Amino acid sequence: MIQAGIELATDEGIFAAPEGGACVAALKKLLANGFLQAEERIVIYNTGAGLKYLEAFSARFPRATSLEQDKLGGLITPR
């Protein structure tokens, strides 16, 4: 889910929630096994924003911090 979400952000500029990434991953598998065809019209719903799941994505994009105070706070938590 996370990898597919990163690919969606890279290819389409959409910072999708992990469930949106799961839809992209499922689509790839359905295309690969022939259940869906590339020429079909396919709609994928992204029901959330990646900003709500920064902790899930943070494992793939660790922040280099040198001071303990740099680790505190962030987008959601005030310093």
C-alpha cells in the first residue's frame, strides 16, 4: 500500500492515503492476471489524504535530525 501510494504521488502528483495506494496495488494485480484489460475504463477512488498518515509514510522517508528538539512537534503537534 505504501509503495503504491508513493508511486501514485510520483506519477500523478496525488498524495493518497494508504487505502488509495491499496487500490493502485490491486489494480496492478488485476491487470497482470488478466481480470481487467488496459483498454477498459477503470476508476479508482482515493478516500483519504496522505497527510493524515504521515507516520505510515515516515518509515520510507526518515528525517535526519541531530538534536532531540528537532524530533518534537511537526505538522500536527505544536512545538
